[in-house]
Amino acid sequence: MDEIKVFVPATVSNVACGFDIMGFPIEEPGDEMIFRKREEKEVVITHVDCNEEIPLDARKNVAGVVSRAMLEAQELPFGVEIRINKGIRPGSGIGSSGASSAGAAWAVNRLLGDVFGEKELVSFAMLGEQSISGALHADNVAPALLGGFILIPGYDPLELVRLHFPSDLYCTIFHPQVEIRTKDAREILKKEISLRDAVHQWGNVAGLVAGLMQEDYALIARSMEDVVAEPVRSLLIPSFDALKREATAAGALGCSISGSGPALFALSRGRETAEQVRSAMEKVYEDKEIGWKSYVSAIAGEGVKILS
Ligand code: HSE
């Protein structure tokens, strides 16, 4: 195989209480990426189709960082040319850098003949995230690579668990068109939390995992609460409280920040409710000058897909 084109889905990470340890992909939007082998043993990025400034320099681009690391680990058998069509806006909170990193890990592995296993791919993809946010986190790249609801119980060593989830769980995304860089959204977090908040948060994580596995919607709803990151990060999102309030009033089980924001996500039982939640959130922005995008999606069971 000399060339591969892939679709990489956007992802919701943290899922309210699971900071850095939980995430799932949605059906749209996503990035399309083309990877082609080249004889010159270098990674080059020849095209990035995006309104935002994304570096073409392979040492600064997350897909380039991941591809270079993988090829170097295999003693540079060839080089790779990368073309990227960004369907996911950078700084959106739905895993833009995670998608480009995961797409690179997945596609370069195919070009190499599938030499790396799942955990190795996630570890390589995390290098892309680290290069842009300063932190090694897998809660976007792991679900983008593997599909489904992914739990990361530990990083050292890396552990990945596919969680069961109810098939009629739907996700609404509401993305105000302001940019928040993950690096900045991490820097404003408190470095320490109280024992009281820790107990609250790990109770919620345990409750959410149990709720998903037992298909207990009431437990899912009670557990979708974040007392660690949301109180600080929500201040950066215009009308966050109103969006959350309206989403819940329209029937969402819960609503919180997707990843590091500014997008919000809500989970609902059934597509119809998720659509009502979408309309209720859109109404909040009706008279605002800030633009927005919204999506309703099932939790995607599949991660990266081959297009050709
Ligand atoms: N867990 C990460 C964070 C996700 O919240 O900073 C960033 O997309």
C-alpha cells in the first residue's frame, strides 16, 4: 500500500467528570487526511485546508510530529507526504488536534504494514497532543482511533477499556464560534483540589461508568457533573449557564463542556430528545453576534475509517 485516505471523527473528551480519562467519537464532523509514501525519507505536509493557521512544518504540525516519531521508531523505511482537510475547527473542544494525531498514527501504521498495536498507536498519537497542549492525554486520540466509549484507567502503564453504553444514547454538540486553546484551558485549572471535591468527582466517574454499563439513565444523569474543570473553564464560554440550563430543561440527561471547550455536549436518551436539546441550545444564541455550529450524533462505534 502506497497511499491511503482516511476519515477521522471528532471526539467528546472528559465527558463531564472524567477529566483526561474518558471520551467517545461522534459521527460528524471529522478530518479527511491523505498519506502517501515517498522515497525521500522525510515527512512533508503539502496541504492543510483550514481557515485557521495550522503549520505546514512537519515538526510543528501534530500529524507531522506523530508520523515522524513512528517512522523513526522503524528506522525510516520511507518518507510520507500528508494532505489534510480539516473538518474539525481547531480550538473547538471536539478533538481537532486529537483527530489529526490519531489519523496520522492509524494511517502511517497501515503504510508500515500494521507493525504497531493499539496501545502503541495511542501512545504515538498522544505525542501530537503533547506537542500542542503540553500534556500527554489520550481522551481524544484513543476514542478517535478505537471508536466507542473509551475509559483510560491509567497512563503509566497506558490502559484502555472499551465501555458498554446504551445504544439509544445520543449526543448533541453546540459549538460557539470562539476559539479556546487546550493549552490555555489547562493552564487556568487549579493545580490542587480539596478532598471533598475529589470524593465528589470520583463518585461521579464511578457512577457514570456503572450507569453506562447498566444502562441506568437516571444514574448517568446524576453522574454527569464536573466539580473540577467546569467551574473554571465555563467562565470562558459565552452564556454557558443558559446553554446548560436550556439543554437540561429540554430533556438532556446532562450537559457539560466538551474537552477543553468552547463546545458543549449533552447526552440524551433517543435522537428525538437530542434534537430538541439542539433547538433549545440554538435558541440561547438566537440574538447573539457569536456564530455557532451544532450537531446531533450517536456515539460512533467506529473510529478512523478508510475512505480509499
Ligand atoms: N482532557 C483534555 C482537557 C481534553 O480537558 O484538557 C482536551 O481536548
